[in-house]
Amino acid sequence: VQLVESGGGLVQAGGSLTLSCAASGFTFNNYALGWFRQAPGKKREFVGALSGGGSSSAYADSVKGRFTITRDNAKNTLYLQMNSLKPEDTAVYYCTSHVATSNYRGQGTQVTVSS
């Protein structure tokens, strides 16, 4: 199983950014995937998750209404659309999945929101 995030960067508060997670090594559409983030000195925080078929999702209250998770099962790719970004969204964002009996995550991509 391999998860590779991309799309991070520096953006001003109020701006938007879309992260991608390219997955391989498992039957992508059979599994839910999610996003977590971790800011310096803080615990890892759940951002959101999306079911394998894309019909069911869940989001942290802190991002609800601003972030949207989608997936393209034909491309084995998960996305995180982030709008109305705030400085407190600054973190390393990780794509994660639970496949078989193991949890997997990518290397992460840095998102920095300037005020």
C-alpha cells in the first residue's frame, strides 16, 4: 500500500488549496480514506473521511463547511478541497487508509496559511 500526497504550499488566509493523494497497492474503491493533519507541537487531528463509493463522509467540526473530500476511483486518487483557509489550518496533512488489518498513511504535505 502506498499513499502519496501532493498539493501543499503557502496560501494567504481566506484562500483555497486542493490536496491530492495518489493511492496504489490495494483495491482503491473498496476502502474508505481520510485526511488527518498535525501542527507543530499539537496532536494529530482528524480532518475528514470518505467512504469507498464516495456516498458517505464525515468531517471535523473545525473544517465543516470549508473543506470537501472527494475521490476519483478511476484514478485511484483522493482529494481535499480546502476553502476559506485560516492560519490555524497550518499543518502537515496526511492521507490515511485502513486496509486489511493495518493503517497506512502517506509522507504528508505541508500547508501553511499566512495571516
